[in-house]
Amino acid sequence: MIKKGDKVFILSGNYKGNTGIVLKVFPRRSKVIVQGINIVKKHIKPSAEKPKGEIIKKELPIHLSNLKKESHG
């Protein structure tokens, strides 16, 4: 069982071989957000608060089948 705060190893995908800390878990969707993994750039439309718009980087969820919990030993 992977929980928030666990250190995980990425088994497949673009970030294969990397490790990271679990930030958030979505048990019903069987996905987690891992710090520094699966980062995308999201374009924000201009608004009254940010007249120029913005490009932000955020982590997207990754499926549990692509992760392995690292042992604490």
C-alpha cells in the first residue's frame, strides 16, 4: 500500500528509473502524484488577475502499476 510521504521508484514511462516522494494519493483512480515526476507545462489564459497569462509547471498523476515502494532498509 502506497501512502502520502512514501518514497517510490518509477518502473516505466518517461521517468523510468527515477525516485520521488508521494505528494497525494487517489485510491479510487489508483493513481498518485509524485514530486518531480510527470511534469507538464499548463498554459493559463489571460485574466483580470494575470493580464499576460502564464505558463505553470505541475505534476500529473501516475498509475500505481508504474511504481514500486522503496524499502526503508
